[in-house]
Amino acid sequence: MALRLLGTGLGLWAVAALAFSAPPAIAQPKVALQRLIPQESLRRPVHVAELPDGSGTLVVVEQAGRILRFRRDAQRAAGVALDHRPAVSTAGNEEGLLSVACHPRFAAHPYFYVYYSAAAPRRTVVARFRYDGLRRAADPASERVLLEVSQPYPNHKGGQLAFGPDGFLYIGLGDGGSAGDPHGNGQNRGTLLGKILRIDVDREQPPLRYAIPADNPFRDTAGARAEIWAYGLRNPWRFSFDRQTGALYAGDVGQDDWEEIDRIVK
């Protein structure tokens, strides 16, 4: 953020201080890469998660609409955990099946939550599927749609699902696409586009197929969607929670010159 202060006295002093005062040495962690799955075993993989059943199984999302199962260090898929290609639209390069999240209490609630694009009309779908441990696959017929959001353009779909340390499901939605957010969705709290949402999938508040957590910031704000946790985003393609602090960090797509890594706060 200091680069954004270059035009101010504070920014100039900050740069001068960095230029003439060496920062203290910080021990860096050792990082190494290990190849788990050969490239030829996958077609446009976009997300990976570990199946929380103690088996060490990885589930890998392919954009076209499949979720494959892999054992660590396997050379080929152990099986198909979900094939939802008939319902998934990949008409736009940024559309498709974009992520999967497993319920944090998977033994008691064996559900896949997925985020995908659908057509006619163009929309984003967040849905739940029941995972059969004996078949090691989710049944496409078990789909329960939790949320659908109309989409004006084929890009900026966001696409991340993740359960937070609080047990709630967080959903990243882009501003709906085109360039420059022509509909002003990012700053409009009356739409779900350009937001990170937070919902409770263990309860329902009809007609919703989920519940609104009591401490969501706009739960009682007139004209605002109660699902919103944070707004003002462009296309939060991926986000994750710090395992030590619980802080939420998102990679938000820029335009032409800049990309962002943001700390997301309520």
C-alpha cells in the first residue's frame, strides 16, 4: 500500500526510510515443490481440495464440470467424484465449474458444495451434493441448489468457496464482467455481485435455503443484501484463511496494470 502514497509527504518519507535503513533480517521458510499429479491426467484444472475423510484423497476440479479423485503421488485419477458437465456452462473462458468445498464436519454431513456457471439464462449456481463414501462419488441427482445469481457477462465470475474457521460458507463473486464494472455492482450493496458472501448452510430461513449469520454486517440494513460480508471487489478469483490467525486474504483481479492481494474484513 505504500506505493499508493508516493504523492504525499508521508509516502516520500516512507520510501526514504526504506532506502536508507535496511530492514532486520527475517528467517525465511524453506519452500520446495513436489509434483503430485502429472499434467496429462487433467484437463483445465482450476481447484484442488483434500477430502476430509482421513483417506488422504485429493479432489481436483476440472473447469468443464468434473471433480476427480486422486491418491497422493498417483499417476492417474482413482475415479470421478462428480460429473456435472451436462449442467455446467463453459461458453465463456472464465465460466465453468470453479471450486469445491467439503463440509467441515464431513463425517456427519458428507456434502460437496460447488460453484458453477449455468446457461439459459446465464447465472452462477452454488449447490450442494451428497457424497457416498461407499461409491466414493457424489450423486448428481442429489443436487440441492442453495443460491443462484444472474450474470450479465461471461467474465468475472469469482468462483471460490471455502468454509471459514467459524464454520460458515464464504462465497466469492465477481462484479459480473465486462470492463470497468459498467453496472456499478462492486459498490452496490443491493446486489451480490462484486462481493464476498457469508452464509450458514446448517440452517434455513425460508424462503432461503440457508441462514444469515447474526453478525453479518448488513443483516439489518435496508436495501442491502444480508449475505454480504465484504464489498467493493472486482473479481475475487481465489481466497484463503490464515491457519494461525484466521485472517482472510483474497487475490482480486486487476485491469491492465495492477493485481491486488487484499485482507478481507467485515
